[in-house]
Amino acid sequence: MKAIMTVTAPDRVGIIASVCTLLASMGVNILDINQTVMDGIFTMTLLVDTSTSSHKFDEIKSALTERGESEKLNIHIQRADIFNAMHRV
Amino acid sequence: MLSISDIMQTVNMIDHQHLDIRTITLGISLDDCADPDINKCSRKIYDKICSRAKNLVKVGCEIEREFGIPIINKRISVTPIAQVAASCSSSDYGIIGRALDDAAKECGVNFIGGYSALVHKGFTKSDKKLIASIPETLTQTELVCSSVNVATTKAGINMDAVALMGEIIKRTSEINAIGCAKLVVFANAVEDNPFMAGAFHGAGEGECAINVGVSGPGVVWKALQEVRGEKFDIVAETIKRTAFRITRMGQVVAQAASERLGVPFGIVDLSLAPTPAKGDSVARILEEMGLEICGTHGTTAALALLNDAVKKGGVMASNHVGGLSGAFIPVSEDEGMINAVNKGALSLEKLEAMTCVCSVGLDMIAVPGDTDSDTIAAIIADEAAIGVINSKTTAVRIIPAKGKKAGDVIEFGGLLGSAPVMSVKESSSHEFISRGGRIPAPIHSLRN
């Protein structure tokens, strides 16, 4: 399944490393990344493929939520379909 | 990949602007559950609902998690029970009401709609039995919703049914006020409405259907804050663009639910359904257009623009649009409406005018407990006339608040919120309602 991930937090060193290491450890493939800092807020969007992972979507989502809570990152992961539908005619 | 700003816009809509799917409603035909023995009929109804809807909540929650979109309600609508029970010899339709309630609880849904009768032209014996049982059934059940259609543009207004519903609402309120929140009187009721309390699975529908109602007053409100002071052309365009996005989300969810449940997709209802939460109000959208408070002069025009732009934006986003489609103006479920009533800016008369241009009608209105049944019936007649003449759906969901007078507050809790008790005219409508008979269909109903 293709999913969009968003990560937002006050900017600091190591956010990308932390998130991407976790994804790699779960076998989730990153297809595309965009990242910027807006008014001191780190904002990253990733297009990922969860079908390469042996973990279920719910497990990946929980692991990301847990990582978000422990490192004070706001992380979402949602099916990509919804974004394409809302922003492309 | 989409741009960061597009992606973050969607995430913010869900996180901060109350964007959600208000309901996934599974319509189920009960035509094959008829039986002369009411106990057997109830059993067939219970079994069919439980078998068809057993995965509804599970699939709804699954979609919620994967798509990251809250789905507030999972509901069931069924064939109007007055039709299903027509061959039953017993008069105690409450047994069927309880079977519906038990089935809804077994499936884990929030509400089940269809304890209904369509009497716009006349009553069958079964219609009369069902309507007579409404007050007790709504008291003895928790999740059952009831609706009665008393008028259509094609048939005119059944004034006997209007008078009867005045009495039924009054009787329901005397037993249990919350019962009235689960009872709607319609003109031009639609067969694929996913919203409660008025959902039922119409006669023209198939075996089952998935109907989805979207919501997003908060998103529209936020979008309009970005174009403050601009001309109405820009306002309409902004609402259209926002409604398109909201509806596309509904369409994606409806398709996913349809595929996973193996049930045909019915419609997406292009709705703006408010909640009592701050920032999720239709009234606040109207105020954002430049009105000091909802209910002041200009409110009807603002609502007309909003309702039309929501439909125009939404219609291209879904391959089948239906239901009620438009902005809802339920007083108790809208923080801004409650505020407007409390400040004396929004009266019953102004709400009635607003129902000419919104999606439904007088919704979740509390009136003094001593309001008589003729006055309630006359309020229904006025609403039905607006629906019949304008070829639109109108409805009345009115709650006579026992022991309370104008200015008091009645609490319902949850999505239903709390309602300020609104004053009604004191002059009598008794002789008008006592006439009975039918108000003929308007000339423009003759379109063949």
C-alpha cells in the first residue's frame, strides 16, 4: 500500500535520521521525500510503500505514533489515495 | 508526489478543522422479511440486519485507521417498517422496534433508521399502527430513529397526517424528550438519506447500498477567513473548491467501504453537518461572510450562497450525489446557532425563512413544554408547504421541552448538544388544523 507520511516538529538535529531508521527497521520503502523548515517548524512529507514490510499497516502506524510521542514529533501516516483524490482532478 | 503544502492542508483539515466523515450508512432492504406473525417478522428482520451489517463497524474502523479520517457514525437504514409489517395481524409494532434496536446494538452501530411511514397521500392500516406506536417505541428503544413523510410536491400535503404528527410529537415529548430528537416529519423525503433521524431505505433502492455523508463546516469557515473582505464571487469560488475536496474524501471512503463490504455504492451526500464543537458551525460560516450574528438581515442570502456553492463544488467530486445534500441548520447541534438564539438574534420565523434555501428544515428546535399539538402541527404544515412549493426536502424535528419555557435550556448530550427553548406564537391554529383533508399538489407538480 502506498501511504503519505507527514512529520512536523520544532526543528532540531536528527529528526530525519530517527524517522527513516525506524522505517528501514520495519522494511518500509521510501519512494519520495520533501522537507522544509517553515517559521522554525520542521515539516517533512514522505511517500512510502508499506507492501515491502512484513508488518501490518496498523503495526507500522503504532510504531510511528510511539516514536512520535517519545521524541515529541507529530507523525501521521495515511493511505495516499485520499491526498490524490483531494488535490487532483 | 504532491506538494508539502497540499499534503499539510489535508492533515490540518483533519487535525484542526474538524474534517470528518459524518456517517457511513448501510441501507438494507427488509422487503423479504414480511410475515403474518409479528414475532417471526421481527426475527427475520433481526437476522437479516445482523447478517448484512455484521462487518460494517469493523470495516468503518479499518478505513478510519488506514485513511486517517475520523468516521463519526456507522449507521443502518432499513425499508420503512410500515411497509414491512403490513401483513402482520398484530398491532404491537413495538416488538419490531425492539428487534431493530437489538440488531443495531448487536452490530455496534450508532443508530438505525427506518421506523417510518410514507403517508403523503393517505394512510394504510399499517401506517396508522406504526405511527400510533412511535411514542412508546422511541421511549423503549435507544438507537431506533423514526420518520414520517406527510407531503410531496407530487401529492400535496396530507393534513390529516400533519395533525396526527402534531399529537404524536406532543405525546412523545410527554414520555421522553429525547424521543423527539429521534423523530422527523418530512416533506419530499429522500430514499437514500444517510443522516439521522430521517434515514430509511427507500422502495426504489436495491438489496443493500452504502451511502456516505461528509462534513466540514470548520474547513469552509477556515477557508473563508483567508478571503475576508473579498467580493461574493470569490466567496462562492472558495466554498466550491473546499466542498470539492471534502466530497472527494467522502467519495474515496464510500468506494473503499463499498468494496470491502461487497455492497454497491449508493451516493455521497454533499452535506455541511455541524456539531456542538467550537469551530464546526454553519452559523459561524454565515457570520464570516460579514454578518454580525447569525439570524440578522442577510442571513438567508448568505445561507443560499453557501448551500448552492457546496453543491456546485461537491457535484463533480462524486459519481453519484444524493441524500439531502446541502447545509444543515440544526439549532442544538451548532454552537453558533445556539449563541444566536441565546442573544435573541435568531427566531423560529427566521429559521423558517432559512429552510427555504438550506438542505432540510427546522431541525432540533426546542419549544416550550406547553406548546399544544395544533401549534406543532401548524409548524409542520408551514415547513411542508415550503418543501412542496419549492420541490425540496423539508423536515421538522421539534422538541416540546416538558416543564420548560422560552429562554430555558434543554440538554441532550453528545452530538445532539443542548437547545435553548424558543418561543412560538401564542395565537391558536386549532381550527386550521382541525379541517383535515389534503392540500392539493401545486400546479408546477404537473410536469408531464
